[in-house]
Amino acid sequence: MVREFKQGSRPKRLAKRPKIKGCHECSRRRIDCDRGQPACQKCVSKGLECSGLGTIYRFHSGPQYKKKSNGSERTYNTDTDPRHPSSRIPNSSKCEGMNSNGISYSTTDAKQKAEVCVYASGINTNGLSNLGKCNKEPPKPFLNFNTLRPTEPAIRSLLKYFSQHIAPLAAIIDVGFNGYRDLIIPLAESDKLVQKAVALVSTNHLSMKLEGLVIPNAALYSEVFDELLFRSQNSDPSHETANLTATLLLLLSEMITGNVNFSVIYKMLRDFLFAAGDRLVLVSCQLDEFLRIQIQRFQLFVEPLLDETRGSLFVMMQTEDCLEFLRFCLTLHPEYQDQLGLLREMITLACDIYVHRAINDPPISSTSHLIKKFRQVTLDFEQRGSMIGCHVLSWPYFVAAAESVHLEDRTFFVHRLEIVCTTTGFQNIRGAIQQLQHIWECQGTTRWTSLLGGPTQVLIM
């Protein structure tokens, strides 16, 4: 039967069935997912390992992918294109949350003192302390299925290894959005320097895990290092984002290998920040926002390792601003508020202990109450069951162990450092434990904060 329509009218289209985003396995098999957690029933019934509803990064290759994309390159505008993961990160604004604990210091106006601290210590924060404030409203759930354009098989494998094994260790919580995976890897797709830096980090981590089977690529390290050194001495605004990203990745590589070159790399980071100036304050790209938060995180833990005077001033003035990475996590994962609060308390306690020792140098026995409190907070954190973010406690555990007098306390914190080392495979923790032996030998005669730095110092964070 032929349907008749009135003149000027159009046939009504049947309503499309709404698409339901499920797990990667059901999506690949082109079937509806029941969205069960932690594994959907359709994967369970087939005996498949369900990836769940978290963020998944697809690495496509071969003729099937080329057919779908017609061999063309896929590029995204990181500021406007909704397909790009960076456009889905929530914008940051001021958020008042967890209260700080620790020793109180007599201060003048906070803003004036911060300016005096930066001027006196020579530390250039370039406005980073006022950036990256988290949202009061929780962000929307982050679900992204992105694709990489075809690359060399070896590079693609290293990018995939970084996504699966390094990014979870670099982030605080690897559920949903992970900037190391969802922002840095797409950048590595278009920037060769970042791509080499990611490949270097993956190769070094593999060499630590598979000792003797994978050899660290010294030539690639020299290539990335030399290029960054050249760029730090020849400022080019068009390379700022790539420079900062590659520098952070190189610092991450130093943590993995336990090398002692991090101070030179960190100096290059200072040079890039100085050259960028106010441009970092004004940009709105979500990748740059993520980089600013991560730079603050590195500054908090690196500055005390380089110089006692500068480090103590920086920690005393900038701790609250540098803890933005925890507030950012809280906006993404309010369900982990208790654990993030305990993480923050442990980090601030470690900062208080460091500053108290560096500035006041009190009798050893006078800080025993701080060590006792640190131990109790650690036990409270571990009793929560979910040990999210425990791999960011290397520096706090190191500080608490260095300040400890009794063997029981030292053993307690060294054991936690060993757990972090086992979890991450990062060799910098072994260097930290070796350094503690020297600190304890000098305890009572020399401030342990003055023993940090020097040519054999490893990056502890």
C-alpha cells in the first residue's frame, strides 16, 4: 500500500533508539551492555574480562582502522572539539574543602609574605599559586573513546604501555579521567618531542621491571634532554605546552630510574616557567590547566630537596596552593573525600615537620608527638581499605622517617616506602631508603634537612 502525504508535509522519521555507552568489550561486539559494575553480565557469561565503565583509550592499527579513517589523520581542536578529551575536563575555580593541620607560624599578611618569600628565595612561581582552583560543582562523568592515528608499531606499543602502566601511577586516582593518559598521549600524537619523552618513560620502566631483558635507551634520553636544553635557552612560545609536558615526563623518568640528574631537569622547568611568564596565567587550554596543577605538585616536593633555605620558605608559603592536585581530584571523585582528606593531612604534616626542623631545629624529642600523629593518620588511611593515592606518599614517608628517633618508628615508615617501591617499581625509593641511613648516622649533630641536595640526591616524590 502506498502512503499518501499532504503537500508540503514530510514523512515522520521513526525515533532513533538512544545509544547506551557500555563497556569496551560490548561496544566492540556491537551488543547492548547492561552496564553492570564492576563487570557486566554479558562479559561474565562469555568468560571475558570486562573493562567496566571507566575511561578506555583505544589503540587502533592495521587495515581495518585505515579503512574507517580513509588513511587520513585525525586532528582535534583541544579548545573547542568535544571529541577531544581535554575539552571535557571541568574548568577550575576556587573551592574550600579540607582543613589543614599542623604547626602554626606567626605570619604577616599572607599575600605580602608570599611575595617576600618568592623574592627572597629567588623562586619563580609565575602566578601558579593562584591558578587551577577546583569547581564547587562536581564535574560530569568523563567517558572517552579516543583513537590514535597510525604510528610506528614500536612507538604505538610504548604509548600503550604508558597508558596502561605509567599513567595509573602518575595520577592520584586512576578512575575515569586521567590527564597523563587522556591529555598527554593525544599530544604525543602530534608532537615528536613529547612522543619521544613518553617512549623514554615507558622504556625505562620496562627496563626496571624486566631487568636484563630491556636495556634503557641512553641515546633517546640524550636526544630528549639535549632538545629540551636547547629550547630552554631559546624561548619559542609555540612550543611552551610541549616543553612543559616533556620536562615533566623527563622528571618522571628520573623517578623511575633513580638517577641524580633531576636538579638539572628541574632547572630547565624553571627556565620554561620564567620564559612563559603571564602567558601561563592567561591561557584557557585544559591541557595547560592540567600541566599547571602538576607543576605545582612537583614544586612542592622538589624544592625542599634542592636547598634547605629556599625549600623551607617555599613549603611554608606555597603548600596550600601546591595541594591543588588533591582538590582537583576531589571534584572528580567526591566519593573518595575521606581518603583524600587523610592524604592531605599526611602531606601537610610532613611539610610542617620539614619546616619546623629547617627553621627552628628543635631538640629531637620535641617532635615525637608529630611522628606519633603521623603514624596514627597513616593507620587510619590504611584502614579505609582502598589505598588510592598511596604512591604519592613517598616524600611524606621519607620526611617522617628522617625525623624519627626510635627504631620502631623508623621501621614503620621504611616499610611503607618499600610498599610504594613494590607498587610502582620506581627506583628513586631505594635511593631514598639508602639516604635515610646516612641521615640517621648524623642525627643529633646535623639537621637532616641540610643534608638534602648535592650531586647524589635522588628525586623523592
